[in-house]
Amino acid sequence: MKKTLLNPFEKYNEAQLLTFGVIALVLCAYLGYFFEIRFDNILHLSTAKNITFLQSLLENAVNLLCVFVFLYPLGLIINKKTRFIDILNTVVVARSLCCLMVLCTRAFDMAGINETIINNSTNPYDIQFTPVQLAIILILAFLLIGILIWHIALLYNGFKTATNLKSVRDKILFAVAILLADILSMILIPLLN
Amino acid sequence: MLIPKFPITCPSCEGPLHVSQLSCPSCSTKVSGDFPLPVLLRLTQEEQNFILQFFLFSGSLKEMASQMGISYPTVRNRLDDLINKIKQLQSQE
């Protein structure tokens, strides 16, 4: 079970992974539209008003493409036999975790917490959360960090399986590619609006 | 019937083993010498099985993946690792 969650790329064939990934992508876009969440960049969410389903889908697609555009050429440099579909599946399956992130963000009542922060935005030292609010913040933080780590683990394991990644140099290049993808998505997403 | 595992490394110092004696089961003739193991026999049982499966599937990695219940890139990676290992063993000869 642990292996399936952290590295489904070793077990499932490309058709199964792609089907799962595409369904998750559409679901993610729908959840973003329904819960008014924007996908600012590959690893970040924020609240938004009046977002349409198409906008949400487009943002998810752009985030996905930003990662793909860096990982696929890197994959080919590391291993000439790297397949397009394996890198695509890596990116799409990893992206599916954004559904969880949206649900976690909306599972807790953040309205009171947001109001406290906004009312004390001029002097952050005056912010005083109730014990319940603090507990919510902590739980949400742990959940989101956990999901983020899982997301990176999926990207890494998928890329490793697709390219037979071994050397330290290639692992560092992978990390650099993800950072560059994040920067690119931060540039491209605002252009969609 | 229990088939004993063919040893390829020394249990004492983990160095590569050589064949020093072969015998004929029908006429009891024994042949002694110093024969290094062929490259294929210097692989682990699992690796030898993998190569056998590859051969039996006529080199179709897709079919192998389907039968073994693992993904195509995983099978390909194992094959690539095995190819590198065999090349290393050949260069040591």
C-alpha cells in the first residue's frame, strides 16, 4: 500500500496512470472552481472570487505544462530512452494531490482566522488566536506540508522510474528543474487573467 | 525436490568463485582445472531468471511487464542495469 501511494509508477501501466491523472486533473479544476481556489503556481494555492471552471482548468494545465517542459528535456539528457508518456504521467499523477490540498484547505473554517489576521494586518504582534484557531492552523499546516512532501516524492519517484535516475548530479538537476518550473508558472499564471 | 542454489561468490571472503572440478554422472569421469564461471552464471539467480524471461518473451518488454505485473519503464530500467552489469563483468575478463 505504501509503495502504491509513494511510487505507483513501478506497478501501474501508462494507460492506467494517464486515466487516473486526467480524471484527477479535471476533478482538481472542478474543486478549484467550486471552492473558489486558485492554483497560483505548481506548489501553491490561494483563495479567489468568481473563478470559472475553465480558468481553473487552464491554471492546472499551465502548472502541469510548466513542470513537463523542464522535466522531459532533462529526462532525455539523463536517459535517451525516456518516454514522453512516462514524464507526462509523472506530472499528472503528482498533480492529483492538489485535490487533497483544496479539500484540506476548505475542510476547516478559516473565516474567523482570516478575519483576525486582516483586522490586525497593520500590527501582526497584536494578532491573538484562540486555542481552537491555533489548533486549526497547526493541523492544516501539518496536513499541507505532508501533502507537499508527498507531491515532491511522487514527482521524484516518477522521474526516477522514467529515467532510471542514479547519479547525485542528476538528482540535483531534477531539483533545479522543479524550481525553474515553479518560477515559470509564477510568471505565466498571472498572464491568464 | 529441493534444488540447491548455485553459489557464485565465496561465503568466506565474497570473492568470485571458479570451477575447479566437473564430473560425469553416468561414467564418474572427473575433470579438474581452473575454469572461471561464464558471465551469465556470475549473475544472481533473480538476474538469470530475468534474462530467461526476456528470452522467452522474444525480447518484448511490454509483454514482460504485463506478465510480471510491473510497469514498462521498471522492466526497461532493470534490463539497462543488467546490461551495464554484464558489460562490467565482461571488461573484468
